[in-house]
Amino acid sequence: MNTNEYVSLFFDFVNKVKKTVCKVEGDDIIPMHQANQDWDPLDPANRERLLSMTWNVSASTWAGVEKNSTYTQTMAVLIERLLKLTDISNRKLRILSLGSGPGLYEIFLAYWLRSIGRNARMYSLDYSEGMVAFQNGLLSSDLRIDGVRVSALKEAVTPVLGNMEDLRKFYGGMDIVFCNNALQWVADWRAAVREMQLALNENGPRTLVVVIHPNAMVVHVGDKLIERELITEEALFDELEKHRIQPVFQRYMIGNEGTGQAGGRLNRMFFEARFYPLGVSRSWREMSRPVGKATFVKL
Ligand SMILES: C[S@@+](CC[C@H](N)C(=O)[O-])C[C@H]1O[C@@H](n2cnc3c(N)ncnc32)[C@H](O)[C@@H]1O
């Protein structure tokens, strides 16, 4: 099967989950559920509690909030890049996904890696108990991907409850660290970047795959707003460089429905970056940008 055929299987899987588990049809727009509490969101202690509760109450529907075109574009780029990155040895590769939410990408990637004969194990971490429970539910369900029971992938993908600002239990153990559409939600994203580097095994592909949103994230709690810092490319690259990580590939993903937050066609920014334990040879600022073509996938 070629990449497009796999992306098409992912599209079917996503829609099966949306319809049968989240109870939404196709690209129905559903609001992200809000944790509606009386606590003042402007108090930093409450803010974090409110955000994690928001993820918990959204867990059963989040997979339906994301657009089909975002799923397919992201998966197309992931397959393209992971095809090269995972072709290294017979050793079992360990892949850590951070802020994995409902786990659709991780479950499908575990299926895809197995079907192309790659020996890999995914760990999908999220700090929301609701999200981890949702993913465990999928892994125990009757859902199938091209006839393969999702429950047969349990050995290949392990949901983990944890905060990406503290990855101590994974230090030095991961070949690839992947963070899809989650870094911009983290209270201290710079701490998460430091932890990603510490989680990497120096003897593997030592690669980070990071997909972020081009806008700052905003959640309404009553009439108040919780707003996260906007992660610009420059800020991300500078932070990576501090940890001896160099961007090696980037690509913009263009959406046809806007970003869901502030309109506009730039949907996601995709970055691949490599950790150089002995230090990067040059600053990214002196290099020509490793930009790939914009991706637009419409099924
Ligand atoms: C926008 S959702 C993306 C989910 C998934 N990666 C996807 O693309 O479908 C962001 C996820 O990040 C998780 N998250 C936010 N901050 C986190 C943190 N500090 N550690 C772990 N997970 C976090 C949330 O619980 C939520 O599930």
C-alpha cells in the first residue's frame, strides 16, 4: 500500500471513531466542552486545574473537534517522515508521543508501523485522565483498521498518564519523541522541550517531531479567558538550540477550513529536529531554512 492508501485508511478509522464513539458525523463542528467552574481563571493555581478539567470533560468528544483535513494532512506528513526515521535497524524502536489526547494518531501509527514490518513500540502520554481512559477504551473496543482489530495493537501502543513537563521515567530511553498539537497547550512549553531532549536515547535517530498551531491557544471560562503563550518558530528553534537540537525539516500544513481559532489558512506547522549530543555545528540562524513544500491533502 502507498502513503495515500494508508492516509485513506486513517481517514476511515477517524470517521468510525467520530461516528460510533464521539457520536459526530464527518466534519460536524462541535464545540470543545468547557469546565464550567466558579474559580477565577486568572489565578494561576486555578488556571492549570481548569485547563486539565477542560481536557477531561472534552475527552469523549475531542476526536470529533479536530477536522478531517487536519487528521489526513498530519498523517500524510508523519508517514512520509517516519518511513525514513524508523528504517534504522532490527532493534525495537521506542517512540514517545506527548499530549496524545484520544490516541487516534498513535493507534494508527502502531498499526502502520506493524504493517510495513517495522519493529516499534509507542508510548502515548497525556496528563488528562479522561484522555488516557478514552484511548484505553479504543484499545479494548471492537474497532478495526482494514480488518485488523485495534485491540490486537495493545502490545504496540501503551497509554501513559503523565505530564510532559516531567519525563523522568523516560530519560534516555526514546528513539523518537513526537508531540502533535499539544506543546502550545503546555503551561511551561520550554520545560517540555528540555524534557523531550532528556528523553532521547543518544544512540538512535535522536529525533523530535513537533507539530504546533500557528495561533495562541485560548479557552473561555465563563466570561474570562485563559490564554497560552504563542510559540513562534524562532522561539521554538532558539529553545531547541539551547538543548543541542537542530531543525532538519519543516513544513506548513494548509487547511481549507481555517484554523478553528482565528481563521486563516495556515493550519499547522510541522518540525523535525535532531539532537546532537556533542553540540550543533552552527546556529539555525546561519543555516538556510530546511523548508519542505506545503502539504494539502483532500480525500
Ligand atoms: C489539542 S489536544 C491534542 C491531542 C492529540 N495529540 C491530537 O492531535 O489529537 C492537546 C492534548 O495535550 C494534553 N496536554 C496539555 N498539557 C499537557 C501536559 N503538560 N502534559 C501532557 N499532556 C498535556 C491535553 O490533555 C490534550 O489531550
